[in-house]
Amino acid sequence: MVGAVQYLRVPVNNVLHPRGASGWIVGGETTDGACSFHGALAFFIRSGFLVMRDEREMTMTATVLIVGADPLNRNCADWEAILQNQGYEVIAARGGEIALAICPHLQPDLVLLNDLLPDIHGFEICRRLKADPRNRLTPVVLLKASGDSSDVSRGFEAGADDFWEHAPTPGEALGRVHSLLQLKTYIDEQAESVIFSLAHSIETQDPGGGGHCSRVSNYAVRFGKSLDLSQDDLDALKIGGLIHDIGKIGVPNTILSKPGPLDSEEIKIVEQHPILGEQICAPLKSLRHVLPIIRHHHERMDGSGYPDGLQGEHIPLTVRILQIVDICDALTSDRSYRKGLSLSRALIVLFEEADRGWLDEGLVSQFASLVVGSENSVALGNRGRPQPSDVAKNGVGAIRSV
Ligand SMILES: [Fe+2]
């Protein structure tokens, strides 16, 4: 299972209260925006926002977000305790605004949403949560202690997955929670399977791209290991290598396989694929650490890339690593419009792209050392660059054999 390192950015009034040995209460001047967090959370205040780095190892433990001060006519802390005793990770948000702020980043496995909140009505929160791709697959249970029957249809219209009109017993509620979480797990597994199948299908349709993603995945992990990256980052590289181009599902095959350069309209279409790929994968919590790789794998160090024009180290390290491996494999592979280059020639192109300000030069040097070290066949020159005389001596395939 992929380990979790996530950042939550939540508006608060800079008041932190320790909550025993394992959690914290974060609150402001009123209780409206109060939110409690359990688990090993490190956080700091920046520009009026609470920034939390969650270093918990992500296991199969489900995360439940309770929104509302008094769901199910019970004390909120009781429900936290009941669910925690079942092994769930529980986060309680007292108000709607703070729930909307943390939910897209937290991607809880279940939201228990009280409709009577101090700031926003539960129906509206449900609607806004479901409108965000990152929470689209998250089951939301609306809790309403009293009210007319028309609220049930309004709740389902807002996107709620279940509507509890009357407070169930703890045993009944836990049964419903277990069922919803089982269904969520099943849906996630099916969706993930579809995404990997789609990625494989796209790859096989590319005349010159067969096996490209698998090679990129394998070699990106190997490169990452040589840089002593964490297991989280290695997992992201492994999955990112396989599905980083999933957004190409939205690019017509006539463009993907077009021999020769693309025109400006075709380029615009191609440049949408990282955004579409992110949208496809965003609902899956298990893929959230891969999203930066999917969205940013065409950024350039000088900011001239797409879709966001990120510069330098604003481009995540895993992205810069995958870019180099991705480009190298593409260069050494046969395409419809050219034959694959030799590894030595590909490394020269990578250094040229670093000189232009597109790739991370330090990483290109380390990559070249890794490749050459493994092959022991290309002499390195100044700053780890292949000598021109080596270009003619070495064939295609060194990187593809890994
Ligand atoms: Fe791409």
C-alpha cells in the first residue's frame, strides 16, 4: 500500500490546542471553524493558513470525516470514540467551511454530514463535495435528526449516498458504515482497474509506444532508488510511469500517430492530456500521490512547459525524474516518423534539453551516470556528458533492457 504524505491547508485563527498524546484540536475564536485531528500530524502556520503534513503510514484503515457538532443527536466525541474503537481514522470538523477546505485533500473514505451546521446547510456542502472530482467517489451520509420527508429527496438530489432520518443505534450505524466502506473499496478497485486498462490500451494503440510505460515505470524506480528516494516516492514513480499519459484517451489517434509535426490546433489538443489525466485519476484516493506526475510531466525547468508553467524546484522531484526517463525511452524507441536513437545520442539530447533550461541538469548527469554505469559502455566526458565519439559506437536498447 502506498504510504501517505499529504498536505492540508486550512484557514484558522492561529489557535492550537494539544489534545492528549495523539491528537490536536485546531480552533479559532469561535467554535464554528473548530476541527480536531487525530494521528501523527505535524503542522505549522503560514500566511494565516494551517498547513499540516500528515506522515501517517497509509494502511487499509479507512478515514471517516464527521462534519457537524452534534450528528445523530449524540455527542460528537462519542461518535469519534465509537468509530476509532473500530479502527477507523476519524477527523471531526465542526463547520461546513472547514470541511469543504480539507475534504479534497484528505479524500476521506466516508463523510458523516450533519445537516444542521452553523455556517452552511448540509445539502449545500454535499452538493459542493460531490462536484469536486477528488470527492466524487466518497460516500456522503446525511444525518438529520428530524424534518419532513421531502428532505430525503432533497438530500439524494444533493448527491448523498445515504440519508439517516433518525438516529440509529451504534450497532446499526456501524453496520451501515461497514457496508458503505465495503462498497467504496469495491468501486475504487474497479475504477483503478479501468484506469490501468485504459492506460495499457492507449499504449498499445501507439505504433511506436508498445511497452514504453512499463519501461518508464521500471527505470524511473531504479533511478529513484539510486537517489535514495522514499518508498512513497518510489511507489508514485512506479504507478506514474504506467499511467502518466492516461489523458491521451482524449487525444484522437490521428493526432497521436500523425507522421510529422503537429499544427497549432493539434498541439493545443495534445497539451490538454495532463489535465484530463489528472481529472480521470483524481477521484481515487490511492492515486493522489501520482497526480503531480500526471499533471506536470510536461513542465520545463525554465517555466516554458505546460499546463501550469511551473519552474525549477516547483516541479516535484518525482516529476523531474520521470521526465528524463520518459524522454530517454521515447528517444530510443522507434516512432512512425523516425528510427530510435542510440542511448548515447539520446543522452546528448537530454543534456541539450537541460542546456535549454527544460530539464534538471543535475538529474540528467546522475541519470547518465546510472545508465552508463549499468552498461559500462559509454565513456563520460565533462560534467558526465557522453563523448561525441561514443555516439557511433553504442546501439539502441541499453535503457530498454531494464
Ligand atoms: Fe505525456
